Amino acid sequence: MLQLPRLYAILDSSCFPSDGTLFSAAEALATAGVTLLQYRNKSGHARQMLEQARELKHRLGNSIQLIMNDRADLAVAAGFDGVHVGQDDLSPEGARKVIGDKLWLGVSTHNPEQVREADKTTADYIAVGPVFATTSKANPDPVIGLEGVRRARSLTEKPLVAIGGITRANCRSVIEAGADSVAVISDLLPDPGKSAEALLRILR
């Protein structure tokens, strides 16, 4: 069974004005002690995504597990450690065919039925959310609250990642509700290094 760190950092390229600031943020997160990082780019074309992903891998090396959002093919091409797929992306089965047995596979879920379905797949971990209101998605799914995290925990023994509106102020309550790890996007900005250090202290 996969052992996830308490903090699952997500780098969304749309939050950074340039490649340089994106890469600097990634390095700051790694220096702060982050060991699991997802690269997310919802608007870039494949070539740009692959270039950014390869540069992240080059800069961070093996000090951090790198997960590609959505694109199983680019995860393999960039030498990443896994891929994370949503409900509208490539199916878990399809993603697994692309990445093989050794890379990590994560699946997003938003309700108990989706958690049950994801539990039947070869996914290494299941993400559930949004736990709280979030600004990181244009059309977010309904908020599930801490009760939704507890419900998800009761439906699977796979590692559980909670996502959506998670901050330094509420992350402990999410872990206490049953999540193994919390995915954080907005609360890592604008100073990723210091923010990650604070989150890691709270989650210790």
C-alpha cells in the first residue's frame, strides 16, 4: 500500500506569470521539505507542458515524487512518477495501460458513488473533494465538507487525498476526518517555501 506524505503540493501553472516563477516555486517547495508534487496545466498545449514537466524533473531530480495532472502520455515522456486523472479525463484503466504497473495512479472523486468506483480500479490513491469552497476551479463540484471526507474514508482502504479549499487554518481537521494527505494549491501562494514549511509544521 502506498504511503503518502501529509502534504500533497499542487503547482498550477496558471498561478505563475512565467516559467521562471513556476520553477522557482517548485524548488522552494522541495527545499521546504515537500516530497510529493503535482504539476497541473489546464490551458497549455502538449509541447509546452512537456517542456515544463521535463524542466521540473531536471531541477528536482529524485528528491520529490512528481505527478502529472491529466496526461498519462506526458507523465511517461517527462519521466514523472505518476499521473492523476479526473472524472472527465482518461479512465483509470486507460491511464494504467499508458503508464504501466510501476508509476502511481491517482483518481479524483466528488461523491460516494465515485469513491466506490475508484476503489475498484488499480488507482494507487483516491482524491476526494472539494472539501471546502475553492477558487482553483472555474466550475467546482459541490462542497462535501468534513463529513464527505469521513464518508469517503469509510468506503475505501486506499490512501485518501482531500482537496479543495484546504489551508493552514483547516488542514488538521481534514486529517482528523480521515484523509491521509491534503492537497494544497492556493494556500501555497504567494510564498511557496514559507507556506509549505508552515503547513508541514501543522501537519506533523
